[in-house]
Amino acid sequence: MDKFNLIKKEIDSITKKAPIPIEYKHSQSILKILLKLNPKADISLKIAALGHDIDRSIPELRIKPKGFKDYNKYKKQHSIRSAEIIVNLMESMAFKKEIIEKTKFLIENHEVGGETDVETLKEADSISFFQDNLEYYKKKYPDYFKDKVEFMYKRLSSKAREIVLKLKIKNKEIEKEVKDIISKL
């Protein structure tokens, strides 16, 4: 088994056991979306796609938003923790240092984006939220739902926004609410 499939198997094993039921699906969805946005994605970008939120799958290591007054500080700490977990896995599998460093950078910056690969990762993450996670967030966090939709949509490029607007949302009530929230931005 090649190194990518080896670490994918480990990440899958961790995310399948997550206390939050959407984590495994989200991880897989991001990889698929990422490969549509960038079919030539390198191993670092693919690993980052799978592991960018891995802290949420390990209760004792998870960074939670409670206790953070600034949502962006929470997101940064969550990204750093997920990067630490993936770096440890990669080191245990003897990945090359350059691949580990790039993967770490991508995960640590996936919430804010930037140039090229890290921006593609952020876009895939946001598109996946609209594609797969709306019902979960609406049910689990009804008071926070509007803010989360706004946050995820605002950070998208115009091209990614077009992709989101073309998505078919199964729950028509949620679809109407999301379109209403987006229309006011």
C-alpha cells in the first residue's frame, strides 16, 4: 500500500469513530471536491483535505469554541491542533519532511486560505459545508446556523459561490433559508 493510502486508511479509521456523525463524510467529501477543483492535487493537499478537521474526531484532543470570545482565534487553534495530529501520523509513517511541512501549513491555514493550494482547500471545505452539513448544523445549532452560513459563504471566491448556488439541497426549507441568508449578503 502506498503512503497516501496508508495515511488515508488511518484518517478514515479516526473520523469514522468521531462523536460528531458528519466528520467522516465531511472528510471524504472535501477530498472529492478538492480533486474536482484541482485534479492534479499533490499528496500534501490530499492529506490536508482528509485531515484538516481531525481534532473534532478525537474528543480528548478536540478544540471547542466555548471559551473563545473571538471565533477566528478558535478556528486558528482548531487548525493548529488538527495539523499537530496529522503531523504526528505522518512522522510515524516516515513521510518526507517537505511533505509533512506543506501538509502542516495547509491544515494550519485552511480556515483563512491564501494562495493556490491553501485557497483551494478552504474553498473545498466551504463547498462541502453547503453540500453535506447544512441539515446537521440547522438541527444541532439553530441559533448559530445563520452566522455559520454567512461565514462559510463570505469566504468563498466568486467561482466557488457559483458552485454553491448550483447545489441541490435536499431539504427545501433549509434551501429557502440558505438562499434568503445569501441574498442579504
